[in-house]
Amino acid sequence: MILRNILSGITGIKAKGNVDVEIKTITSNSKEVTKDSLFIAIKGFETDGHEYIENAIENGATAIMMQEGYDFRKIATNENITLLVVPDTRIAEAICASNYFGNPEKNLKIIGVTGTKGKTTTTFMIKEILEKQGKKVGLIGTVASYINGKKVEDSDRTTPDSIHLYELLKKMVDEKCEIAVMEVSSQSLKLNRVYGLHFDIGVFTNLSEDHISPKEHPDMEDYFTSKLKLFDVCDIAYVNADDLYGQRVIHEAKCEIKTYGIDNSADNFAKDITITNSYADFKQKLYGKNERVKVGIPGRFSIYNALAAICVCVKFDATVEAIKEALTEIKVPGRSELVPNKKELTIMIDYAHSPKSLESILLAVSTYTRGRVISVFGCGGDRDVSKRSIMGEISGRVADYTIITSDNPRTEEPEKIVNQIEEGIKTTKGKYECIVDRYEAIKKAIKIANKNDIIVLAGKGHEPYQEINHKKHPFDERIIVNEIINEMEKKQK
């Protein structure tokens, strides 16, 4: 594509060199640059793309885009390189990506789901219902990206960078998708990764303490206002009326608002609720008639997620039959996921990694578990430090036994994180121990559990790795659980 066409729509751009050159790829990663690439320099939290401009040129870049204020005169370049300066390279990256991939967003109905928790499950529910209805659907989210029911790739972040995002949308259009449903993270909104997208429908699930750190959000207000940006670019939004921040969205959002809930007055609500160890069901009015809906994931939170999904899918005329069938069969990786095992123990993997989500899952399982609730969890490094002792207090108060361990320590010392969690659990009467090695912590939980107990492995969810010092080590808890049990069986023989 000609560079001039890629740049269409960017305001305040300054160019030095030929803008009618052919561009074969666009990227913000200098390592991905090949001959005739446009390299976009993005200043991130840890690295500044401007420092890699010369690497990009060496790798074959034809054009370089820089942030206004960067002194491009110090670049060792030649007259064959086109230099571009823009007010905001993140916004420019999104515009370039949309143009380069043929503005795929114009050929899709786009649904965006945001909130602290529930995004993944809600998007999966929407996808499953619409596919039952015969729609061609693409999904982009924390676990993976899917097109027409097939997984196309695993994800390394909730919402991809602009170039990758528009590339995925282009693939959906090529595969004749009608609808794209995506998780929209606060970071993607704050950093303009979804800039240029218009959402036909938005969903707000809830907001609680999470992602508060120097590299994410300085405080809850910044976290909330970042989420709120989604509802500036929606036609209509469905908002959880039972959430305090949801009430703010109702009053502050610019788009049309409809609500769903259980406790407060809402446009769409659930009643006559039943929750067991394997499902939740409730009554909801659908197309003017009260219908009983069963969800194949236990817990009160599943009802909120199902309500949100139903609201969205009714807008696409999903039948009662499609809604009921999809929600009964729903399975979401790492979300209240039970791990089959030879010992027939109840072992649940859940992505709960915030105080509210940990409390929700532990309270939920405690209502139906005949034996003990054994909680195994840690907290991620380089993230909100304040939540660590809070989560320790929650597990000590709710669980019958807690094993504090490592999560993704990243660049922090795991022992330090464990000690900070322990400060919270010490304020309770809860029984606990600290085992920093997560493999050994899971092994201990399995050793002490019986068939009436439930083990909750919280925090990692769908993640098949453990991140330590910028390296992701293989660590899939489904595999780990069965490895441990097989090892224990061998020792018994």
C-alpha cells in the first residue's frame, strides 16, 4: 500500500521525504521490521521505541514515524528514508492500522465488554449464543482469539495493540464474520489501542480494586475514567445496575443506557435464583415471557454475566432456544473450571486475581462444598501492592485452609509478595501456610484434600505459564494437577 494512503486521516502530520513509496508492512516492533516497512516509534512504560529507530532502518524500514518533540536530527539516515512526525504515535498507529488493513471495522458489528471481572465469561457467552443462532462471530480477548468457532491464536494481553487488533478484524471480515465481540481493557482505552473503533454495543460488568500501579493506573478514578471512554463511542450500552461504578456509568456515559441486575431496579433482571455446585439458574423475561435459564457455570457472578450476554444477543434477535442451549453448555477456560483427575478431587481453576474476585469465588464455593475450602493463591508482581494483604485477609476469613504461594512474580522477589499477603491473613483466625513454589503448593493442597473438599487454584486461570523476570515459563495448572497426581500414584505403588 502507498504510504500516503496509510496516513490518511492523521491530523497535524509533518513529513520529510517521499510519501508515495510502497509500504509492505507496518509495525511498532523494530525486530519485526523487514524491507519496505513503516516503523512506528511508541514510547512505552519500560522501553521507548524511538531508541530503536536505527535498528529499524538497518532492518529495512522505508518510513519512520515519531512522536512530536523527538529530535529526529540525531538519526543517522539518508534521503531514501521518509521521516514522519505526529502529535501522538499511538493514535496515529491505530489510524494507520485501520487504513492498512482496509478499514475492516466498517464491515462488522462490534461488541465491546469492559469491567474488572466478567469480561472473558461474558464475551464467551455472547459468542456461544450468537453461534447457536447461526451467526458468524469473531472473538478477541484475554484467553485467545476465535473466528467462526476456531481458535486462531492464544492471547498475551486482553486487548491487542492497534496493528494486531485491526489485523484480526481483517481476518474476521475475510472469513465472512458478521459480528466481532471483544474484551476492552482499561489500558487499551487509556493508551488508544482501540482508537477509531465504533462499538455498536458496549457492556459494563463491574469495577473493583485492580490494575492500580505505576505502570497501569495511579488510582481508582483513573481506572474508572479509562473504562468510561468505551461509552463515548457506543450506540447503546448495557450496564450492571448493582455495581456502584455502574451507577456512575449510567449517569456519566454519553451513549444510550440500558441496565441489568439482581438487587436493584433494572431494565433486565433475574429472579427466583438457584445456585448449585455445577450450575446456576434463574428466571428472566424474554420476549415478553418469563423463561427459566440455566447456566453451566456455578456462582452468582455467572448470573450477571449471563444477563449481560442475553441483553446483547436479544439485540441480534437470538431465540430463547439458542440462549438456553448455549448457556447450559457454556465452558470458559480458567473461569470456575473444574479439572478432571484420577483421585476424583474437586479442583477448580479460576482467574480470580483481585480482592473482589477472590472473595466472590471463595464465597460461592463455600455455599455448596460439603467439606473444606482449600485456597491456593498468590499475587502478581509489579502490580497493585495494596491488594495483597487484603486478599490474604479475605482467604483467611472465607477459606478453611489457605496456602499462600507465588503467582507471576515478574521482576519482584516472590518471597516478598508472599510476606505481604501473609500480613493480611495474620489478622484472621484462618489456618494457613506459605509455600513459595507454586508447584509444591498445589502438591500440598492435593495431599491434604479429600473428596468432600474443594481446592481453588486462584489467580492463574487460563494462563499456561508463570512469568518470572520477563520470561514466561510453561505452567499449565491443568497439566500440573495431573502430573502431581500421577507422581503420587507412582510413589504409592
